[in-house]
Amino acid sequence: MHQKGAIQIIEWEDLDKRKFYSLGVFMTLTTRATVYPASLIRTLLQVQKGKALYSGTFDAFCKILRAEGVRGLYRGFMVNTFTLISGQAYITTYELVREYVSQYSPSNTVKSVVAGGAASLVAQTITVPIDVVSQQLMMQGQGEHLTRFKAKPKRMLATTKRRLTFGQSRDITVQIFAADGFRGFYRGYVASLLTYIPNSALWWPFYHFYAEQLSLLAPSECPHLILQALAGPMAAATASTITNPMDVVRARVQVEGRSSVVETFKQLLAEEGVWGLTKGLSARIISSTHTSVLIVVGYETLKRLSLRAELVESRHW
């Protein structure tokens, strides 16, 4: 019987890298497809002035579904799939930095904070240009009056409903470059770093902390994967609540074409007060907790399935 509290972390050197990467792409794509609608709704809520379009997460979901169908919840998703690259870069950076830091500190918290922050820095450098285009596509439809760029709708035969095509992604990309040049694709980069580096740096230590605390409370025969699946969303809710103000600022900088993080923050406070900093928080928590369950179950399962053959029997599920 396994000792209580002894959740063993599978480290980089324990993995068969070929299995790890081939299975990792499938896991990342599945996770993104599942949580994308919540991410879209979060962006719309954060960018709207007051409650001009939607009164909340559920209201936004119903209105988009009624007006545009399921397709409306996946506006910009095809472009967003390119973030698979950043997902693999994030995983690799996290594991390699964690291994490097272990040479200087045995503390799991220190390794998690440093590796989580470094992984987010690398991933955001790849992700921001994709997000800029993807978010502009998200705003087409009911929220298009809130953005500077308008995709050219292509109409289907015998209907007047607008159909989102890959050509619209090209339209938006060309417009961004024409208006702002290459820098336009990195609009909000600083705000993204200020949001996601702390979020990632907080999520990992909170995740390991909650997992260990739950393992002390649970029966010794309780599968570790269940405890980790509970710890993930707890860590996500904690990190999301702490970093949401910067996420609101980031969304406005990227969608509205602003250049100053500080001025955007000041204007948000002036127009909507402190409560403006909580906009989209419920959608973000829903998205991040859901994502965390999928990521934790998927990632921990991925690591177990990718263990080197001689280590398979030494790890407890």
C-alpha cells in the first residue's frame, strides 16, 4: 500500500520523449477545442463597455448560440490551433527549466515558480500574434462594433447568413499589418506577460500544494490522479482570481488597439471602477478550472504513458 502524501512527481529525465511529444499534440488540441467557447465569451465580456451586449457568461452563451449557432462559439478557432506550437514549447520549457533549477534548489515551490514563469514567457512570445488575430475574429458578429478591424463576410448561396471562412483570417491579418505593421501582431505583449507569467508561476506551486494537502486528507488507497484532478482547478481558480485585473487590461489593449497598459488600466478604473477589474472573471474561472481538469488528467496521464519502460511499475496512479 502506498504511503499517504507521497505523490511522486514524474520528472523530465523519467520520460520517453518520442511518446511524450506524439501524445502531447493530441492532448493539447483536444483541450483547446473543449475550452475555446469559454475563452471567446470571456474576451467579449472583457472588451464590452459595461453590460452593453451581455449581462454575464450565461447570457452571452445563449445570445451567441441563438444568433450564430455553435459556429459562433468557435469564431477564430482555426487560427487558434496554431497555438499547438506554443503548447509544446511551454511543456518543454517548463520541464527543462525545472530540471535545471533542481541543480540549485531542492524546493518544489522554487522549481515550480521559476519553471512556470519561464515557460509562460516562451509560450507567450509565440502565442501573442496568434491571439491578436484570433481575438479579432472572436469579435466579428455581435461584437464587431467594438473592434477596429472588420472581416469581409462571404455569403452562402440561397441564404443571408454569414459564414466564417479562412479568408476572413487573411483579411484580418492584412488589415492589422496595414494599420500597425509587424508591431501590431505584438500589441498587448507586455500586458500578456504581466498576466500569464504570474498566472503560470502561481498555478504550478498552488497545484502541487493542493495536491499534497489533499493526499494527506484522502485514504491511502485513493488514486493520485483523482487528487491531482481536484488540485488543478483549485489552483486555477486561485491564480485566475489574482491575475484577472491584468487579463482585462490585456484583452482591451489587444482588441481596441491601445498602446499603453497604464493608460488602459486608468481608463478602466475611471469608467467602470474597481468592479471593472473583475469583468469576465466567472467565464475565466469556468474556462481555467475546466481546462485545468483536462490538462492535469491529460498531462499526468501523458507523463505516465510516456515513462521509460524500466520506471512504469514504480509510479502509482
